[in-house]
Amino acid sequence: MTQNQNEFTQPDTLGQPGTGDVPAGERGPDGPRSVVIVDDHAMFRSGVRHEIGDRCRVLGEAEDVDSAVQVILQTKPDVVLLDVHLPGGGGVEVLNRVHQKNPDQKFLALSVSDAAEDVIGVIRAGARGYVTKSISGPELIDAIRRVAEGDAVFSPRLAGFVLDAFSGAIDIASVDEDLDRLSPREREVMRLIARGYAYKEVAKELFISIKTVETHVSSVLRKLQLSNRHQLTRWATDRRLV
């Protein structure tokens, strides 16, 4: 499948590989399962293409919300592999915009994040599953097949978030309301502080100054009505945000 080495983003340049080397379990009604890969890191997209290329037909790739919506609506893949954090609004924005035009489109979230609000957010927006980027190639191929056939697929730990959300153990509305008060950068700082990072470590991780970290932490504590970083850690842990 040498055509799978090219990066396809428009339907008029799509390859049409044969299905002779694709096992029946990975084929759709007319051939191998078709996918679009949405992630803002080209190297990761290339790696996914390499892992699934012999078993799936990659119709296109996208690196942000606008290009994702365009290629998904044009190619109509069996499954979209969707990162949660994207330039232009994130995975939830892609889900919302695509489902307005094509409500039957199936999505499988594939992200490095295992934060509860990310998992619950994309599932509420209509994704059929959520797996982390530590998944193996064969496991990802199986997850694509299952989502294409209508199943819901989750990494084991993430399934607990969804079950807890539906059982009421996690107050989704409260988490969303509180997080909506924070900017994207404040959320990043909040998670790192809650994980025990020192201000200096947060600054290094996010490529910002220690003074900026202090400003963000003060803002987060004020918006969440908390007094110190220990309360912040407990708040985030109780909501499974870290």
C-alpha cells in the first residue's frame, strides 16, 4: 500500500488501495474500514497511518478544527480518529459541526489526555469511544472496527469515568460550570499544580515565566473560590481531573 505514505487531505487526491491484503474482520461492506486522522501533530498522524495502514484505508488527515470538518464531510469515513485538543476549538467543536451536517458520522477519540472532563466532554458531544495514545496498533485497529460496527469503546480506566458520570458519582454540570470559568492556559496550570508540580516546573513545562505561573494560580484560586494549592489539589482529585 505505497499510496498510504502520502498525506491526503482532499477527496480528489485519495488513493483507492485494494482490499486483497485486508482481513475480512477489518473490511466494511465494500472494503477496509475507512478513517480520517485528526491531530495537530504531523509525526503522530504519520505514526497512526503506519500502524493501521495495512488494515484500514486512510482517506485524509487534518490538524485543526476547520480542516477536520472539511475533510470529514467530504470523505465521510467509517470512523474519525479525533484528538481532543486542537487549534480552533477542540475535538468537541469538530463533533458539533460535523454532526450538524452528518449526525451519523462515527468518532473515536484518540488522545494523550485521560482527564475526566475531556472524556465526558467528547462523549456528551457524540463520540462513540475514547482511547489514549498508549494504545497498541492491533488494539486501535480493533477499536476502529468495533466503533464502525456501532459499539462503544473505552480504555479500561476511562470507562470508569463514563460509568461514574451516568451513575451520578461525578457531577458533570458542576465540573463543566467550574471549568468554564478558567481559560485554557489556567486549566493547564491547574492540572500541573494539582499533580504536585512546583511553580518552576510548571513554568518549564509550559514555556512561561514563574511570575506568569503565579498569576495564573492566583486567578484559578480566585475563580474556584479556593484558598491554597492544597485545596486546589483536593478539588481537582475529587473531580478526577488529574
